[in-house]
Amino acid sequence: MSDPILEVSNLTRRFGGLVAVNDVSFVLKPGEIVGLIGPNGAGKTTLFNLLTGIYAPSSGEIALHGKSSAGLKPHKIAARGMTKTFQNVALFMDSSVLDNVVTGGLLKNSLPEARKKAHAILERVGLAHIADTKAGDLSFPERARIEVARALCTEPDILLLDEVMAALTPAEMEDVITLVRSLRDEGITFVVVEHHMKAVMKLCERLLVLNFGELIADGTPEEIAQNDRVIEAYLGSSFAKNRKTETSEVSA
């Protein structure tokens, strides 16, 4: 078995009297696509921000490639191989799509090399045709894909995707699922925060469930769909029933 690419141990983050992430532990293996789900306010974005250095932990440990990354600045963690997209897409709206993606490539490359990589990534994600378009002229789904392309240009080993399928049509979601799977096959490990549960269940091989900052479940989509604590906290009995019916139909 391969060594873990990421190990999170007893991770906690407090904001005054509020415990946003409480004693969370999990291990991520290379090549996994893991979903991080839970109700609004469960601590998902805070956990992402801890992993990528936007917040420092109040306590606990994060080990990336076997070395502690807890408390490092975001650019240092990105240079080690882990970065995230932003739920509120944070592009330079007056700059071209290409120039936005180039900024990610500058983390490890000279400007000419970053531009070369940015062109290749835009081709890879199917956006080369809008390379010269101003980011502010794009639709929200297009901006979200540019956010992914820019993150890919940092050459990540682990990419944390924060709501990249928000506002997408079912066909567009299928395109994202296909892209993520193909990028995984090329060596990238993913953790995905997403509220579209059917998309999460289809994309992810494993799910982590947060509730009030605590990790209440860690398992396959099938296991999570039948977990009483998860049903009570988040999924609801109707989802679990529908999921069981779908699974039975597929098995028949």
C-alpha cells in the first residue's frame, strides 16, 4: 500500500469561543477522490482553509508528504503541492483568462514557462478558445473552470475543490466529473466540497462528513448514505431511501 499523501491529526480551530473544527483526523492516500460534505456551517471551508494555510490550527497536526505543514503560509503549502479553488471565484476580472491562469504558474516557473504551462492547461480543460477573453466577461460556470485551471497551473499533488459545480447544468456537471477523474488518473489527488449530492456520490469514492466541526463519518458513498448519524444531521431519510433504491436497481 502507498504511504499517505496527507495526514490530519486532531485538528482544531477556535474563533474565540466558537470551535469551528473540532479534533478532526483523517488520512488521504494518493489518487483518491474524497468528498467533504455536511450542513452549512459544519466547518468544511474552515477545514480547507486550515489545510491550505489561510488559517493556522489552534491545535493538531497536518502532515503533507510526511512533513508538517501546519502554520505554514499558503504559498509555501502550494509550493509543497497542495492548493485550493475558492467558492467565491477570485479572478482578476480586468485581465484575460490566460493571464489569470499564468499567475498560478508563477509559483514554480519563470514567466515564459508559466505562460507555456497556462496555454497547455487551458487546452487540457477545454478553455483554450477563450484564452484572450477578459475574465469579467465570462459566465459564472466559466469563471469556476478558470479557477480550476489556475489551481492546476501551480502543479498540485492535492487539489481541494470548493463548490466548483455550483450553478452548473447537469451536462456541465458531467463534464467536471469526467475532467476530475481524468486528472486523478494523471496523478492528482482530490478533496471536493460540494452540495450537489448526486454529483458527489457519483464522483467520490469516499466521503468525510462534518457536523458542527466534528468528523461524524468516513466511508464509501454507500456506507455514508445508510449512516444514521449522517441521515439525521444532513442527508435526510428520503435521500437514503432513494439512494438504496438506485443501488438496488444498478445491482439488478
